[in-house]
Amino acid sequence: MTNSLKGKTWLMTLPLAIAAVAYVYWLFLPEQQRISDIRAELETHQDFMANAQLIASSIKLAEAELGATNLFTEQWEEHSPDVTDLSQLFGQINAAAKESGTRTTRFDPQVTEQSETLRRIPLVIEVAGSYDGIFDFLHRLEAFPATIWVDDMRLESLQKDGKEMKCELTLAIFAANPRKSD
């Protein structure tokens, strides 16, 4: 009786084992893979949403910076000299040299360089006077509303005691290009 019960147990266990293996292979494992794929997709979507919030704040910052840049540009264009204002600006530069106690020994505007959005007007100016006078002249140039860069500066003594000096400046005056198109 025990032998016949043992054989019946195998007859029952073997189909159940085959059914369990078939369930695991055809149903459980594919569902686990699908769940894993869904989790990966969900994680991708969550990352996208987190990045979307960062991108939105970056866009807002960029828009604010663009607004500030546009405002600065508009204000700069208001103060930049026009072609008709250049002679007046040159006169103001010469007057600043006189007011600082120096004398202009060379005043040589160079050829205007034009780009798409602005003009660069080079000016070579040479003044003579005391060190304090030359320093005062440079300080006055800085106070001009126009954008003026000092591209090159050469300072040399005219006398052995150093009281009389000569300063040669290569200036770059920047102005808005009136032919700018938007």
C-alpha cells in the first residue's frame, strides 16, 4: 500500500511541478519584466517632471536677464553718441583736457569701424602737462556718459625732473550703429 501511494504521489506532484514551472516561465516572469519596465518608465517620467521644473525656473531667470539686458542696451543707446554728436563729443574731450590743466598736442580721429550693432570710433590724443593734470584728464574721460575705452596709453617724461609729462592715448569711443535692423 505504501508503494502504490508513493506512485500516486509522483503522479500528482509531477503535473503540479510542471504547472508551477509553466506558470513561472509563461506568466510570472513576463509580468515581472513588464512591471520592471513600467517602473523604469515611471522613473523616467518622474525625472522628466523634476527637470521640467528646473527648466521652467531657468527659463524665467533667462527671461529676467534678457529683460535687464534689453533695458541696459536701451539706456546705453540713449547715451551713446550719434554721428552728428561726434564733433560735440570731440570738443568736450578737448575741453576736458584744457580744464584738467593739460594741453592737447595731438588730436587724431581714426577711421570708424562698423559692426552689425555698434560703431567703434578710434581716437589718438596726446596731451602734455603735469602728472596730476593727466590723471585729472583721465578721470574726466571716465565721467563722460559715452562709452570710452583706453586701448593704449603711453606716458613719458618731457623734462628730467618729471614735472612735465606727455601722455599718448588711443581711445575707442563706442556708439550704436544707426543702420541696425531687428
